[in-house]
Amino acid sequence: MSIDNATPEEWNAAAREARDEPIECSKTRKCGWKGMHSDLVSAPHKRFANAQQHVCPCCGCDSYYRREARK
């Protein structure tokens, strides 16, 4: 893929793949959702009217943390 000829969709796909890492919802006891960063859904931001934020697809929580691989 050439950078000069890339469409916005291709840019978004490349950025999504670059940050796609295993994460877990911070409400572990209530929700327990585990997935990839790309699995988060977009929702209106709580404080800013025209902004979007990524939230848990199960409970809508906007805080999550990266899961580390067990060694």
C-alpha cells in the first residue's frame, strides 16, 4: 500500500491493526469482558458534546486496561 494513494479507510484499518492489543474491562467482577482493542464500541463522550469515546461492548464502561501475557 502506498501512503500517497491510501484511502481514509485504509489509514483507519492500518491504525486499528497497529494498536489492536488484548484488553480487559476494568469492571472485572461485574462485567468480566475480555477482548481486543478493536472490539470496543464507539459512544458519545460523557463531557464533550461532539466527541466520541471507546467503551466496553457489554457494560459501556470507558475504562479498561491492557492484559499482559502470562509467562
